[in-house]
Amino acid sequence: MLIGQDPNRWKRFMVSFVLFLIIAGMVMSNSMILQVLDSVFQALFGPNPNHTPNITYHLMVVVAFLGSPKMDIVWMLIITFFLWGFKYKVPALWAWMTLIVGDLLSLIIKYVVKRDRPLQHLSHDKGYSFPSGHVVSFFLVAAVLFLIVVPLIKKAAVRVICQLLLILAVFLVAVSRIYLYAHYPFDTVGAMLLVYAWLQISETLYLTFAGDVKNRWKMTSNSKL
């Protein structure tokens, strides 16, 4: 299987989920410590409160667009098209399940926490702020590539380069949301922790049910796992 057994998966889930709950609790209680930390990191990564159209600003707009939830659906369609074509049908279905459930979890949590966006946010950035939907959705797409697609590359050096580029891409999407004042820094940190915790569960579900899906569904009977 592309996703292997890992006895430490549940430990990683517990650590990431507990950290996420701590941050979510601090957000909901309007923790002064979190507000100070957000201010410090926002000053570091978001130096453009007036949205001055310089080169960095335009770059961040492009990065945010490429990492937006709508574009992530496009990326996932492309990924699953090739996975399906190369007979990785069950992994393709798992990829969509992982993205859809992860996005739904993010949306539900937004309406539970109800954190307002930074005052300087652009008018088209609507809805609540915690966790960052851009980061959640793009992290999930990057995770599918990291876990399912990159391992298919034969050359180890190329695999490492691709993995590093995916990590960098997630980081840039997070920075773009802070830079454009669409989110507070810990909205992006919380999003990463939420996705990482969900991935541990999603990978476990794949290991548990991938074989059954292949054997019971005619359209996936010839799927590679």
C-alpha cells in the first residue's frame, strides 16, 4: 500500500489535536497571550496593512489565489484524473474523501469558534477567521501529493525535492493569508494542526477500508493500493 502501517500515528494525532484544542480555546476565550503573539507575528509577516500594490503584494495575491479552496478543487481534479488513469482508483477516492471531510471540519469549526477577521482584511475575504480555509484546503491537497503521488517517483532525490517544494508551498499560502490580513497568524497554525490531526485519522481509515473498497466495488476492482 502507498500508505503504510505506523504505530506512532495515534501519538501524532493526540499531540496535534490537543495543541489545536488549546489554540481554539485561547481564541474563543480572547486570550491576551494569543493576541500578543498574533500581533507580533502579524507585524513580521504582514507589513502591508494598506494593501499597497507592490511586487510582494501581487505575489501574495497570486499565491493566495492558487491556494484558494476553489483552485484546490481544480488541483484535486487533476491529481485524481492521473491517479485514476494509472489505476490508483482507491487512492483517488481516498483523496477526495480526505479533502471534503477536512474542508467540512474546518467550516464547522469556523462557526463554532466565530473569530472575526483582522480589521484590515480585504472586502472579498468573508466569513470567520479561525481556522484558515485556504490553509486547510491547500494543506490537504499537498498532503495527497506528499502521501500518494510523490512516493510513485522512482528517483529518491526528486522525491525529496518535491516534498520540500510542497512544504514550502503550504508555508507560502499561510504567509500570504497573514500578509493580506485575511487571517491572524494562529488561524494558519490552527489550520495546520487540524489538518495534520485529520490526516492521521484519514490514513488509518485508508488502511482499514481500502481493501474492502477494492474488492466490493466493481469500478475499483483493478485498483492499485
